[in-house]
Amino acid sequence: MIVALVIIIVVGGIVALVGLLAATGLRVVRQYERGVVFRLGRVQEPIREAGLTRIVPIVDRMRKVNTQIVTMPIPAQDGITRDNVTVRVDAVVYFRVNDPVKATVQVQDYEFAVSQVAQTSLRSIIGKSDLDDLLSNREALNQGLALMIDSPAVGWGVEIDRVEIKDVALPESMKRSMSRQAEAERERRSRIITADGEFQASRKLASAATVMSSSPAALQLRLLQTIVEVAAEKNSTVVLPFPVELLRFLENATAESAPGSGAMAAGANGTSAWLREGHARPSVSTRPHHLKNRR
């Protein structure tokens, strides 16, 4: 009787121990994780997928690897661009693990490794680019930076999803220089537009002057319209219309006086020539006329 009881106790203990060991060998892998099992230090295939899985207690060790996209900011890096401008650039890299075995076996800490490669690649891309490219052509730089980071990351089982340059910090002196350059460019465009408008207006005015010259009444109507526009405003401006006929009269009078002045000039030239030929200059007495009569 006692022996049977001891046997029952031993069997029960063995069953409980087996059940405990079986319970400790159960693992839950989440949907975004993959399990890499090491049995006595060696990787076991296949990789454990999401759900409930079982490992051998004491013998097996399972390491879970997150396969979600990781967002990692790249610290700001100081560098000199190809056109010798000092800048400070920071970025962000998005990556995920596509091979849990490599990410576990090939590299000790894949996140730290990706961070270091990203910082080195960012400094390299700064030195190979111009300032204008950093400010306006970021898409091409992002693609080039992603390729530079992805090249070593492939061997670690890491896939680079995308890389984005966040901010480009410039020195204050460079900001002032760029501001002056932009202001000068805007001033140049403004002057070009103003000059183009004046050119078009001058062509229209020339056409209008041609039309008015063929019809004097049109010029009078324009003068009357200008007087009406000025009189409509409440100001102290006095408008005195000047007849066009008076201008024509003055023009004709000036043209008629021109031949007389020409004749006077011709007479003076003839007198000078007669004197040069040897004729004596007529004497003119300076004595008064009444003294001559007395003698």
C-alpha cells in the first residue's frame, strides 16, 4: 500500500515536471516580429513566424526581431559643400529588417550600425554637392544618400526604405548675402517690366500721334477732354489753352524774318571786301557843323 502510494506520487511529480517544462517551452511571437531560434548556439531553420511556437527548454534560446519600419533621426552634421560654403545638415532615415537571421548574426547592433553609416554618408554627400543642390534639388540627394546607406546595410539584412534631408542651416552672413542677391534679382525684374511697359506705351502714343496729325480736330478734342478731366478735380490748377493757330503764326513770322537778316550779313561782307581792295575809307569830321561855317 505504501509502495503504491509512493509510485503514484513519483509518477505525478514526473508528469507535473514534464508539463512544467512543456509550458516553459511555449513562446508567443507577435505579428510584427520574427523569432530566431538558437539550439546550443546554432541557428535553427525555419524562422518562427507570428503566433504560438514551441522551443525545447534549456536547450533552445529564441531571439525576437522587430520587422517594423524604424524611424531614426540622423544628428546634424557640419560640412563644407563643393562650392566652399559651410553648412549644417540633418536628416532622417527609414529602414526595416528583411532578414532576421542576418540582422542577428552578421551585426551586433544593426540600429547603431545603420546610424553610423548614415552619419558618414551624410557628410560625404555634403562634400559632393553644391549649396544650390542642397536647397533646391533634394530629391536627387535623397536618392543618392539612400543608395550610399543601403550598400552596406544589405549585408546586415536591413532594407533602407527612404532617406530625407530635413534642414540645411546656413551661416548668418550667407543668409544676408542670399537675401541681397534675391532683392537685386527682384529689382532687375521690376525694372525690365517697367521698361517693357514704357516701350509698349511709347509705341501706342506714337500711333496716336500719327492719327492726330492727320486730323487737327482730333487734337482739339483731346485738349478739351484734358481740360474737362483737370476741371473735374477740386484743385487750384489753372489751365490756359494755347491755340494752335497762334503757334503756326509765330512759326511763319520767324521764317519770314530769316531772309532780312541774311541780306544784312551779305552787305557787311561786301563792304569789307571793297575796303580790302584799296579804296580809302571816307573821312568823317568830328568838328561841329557851326564851327565850320564860321571859318
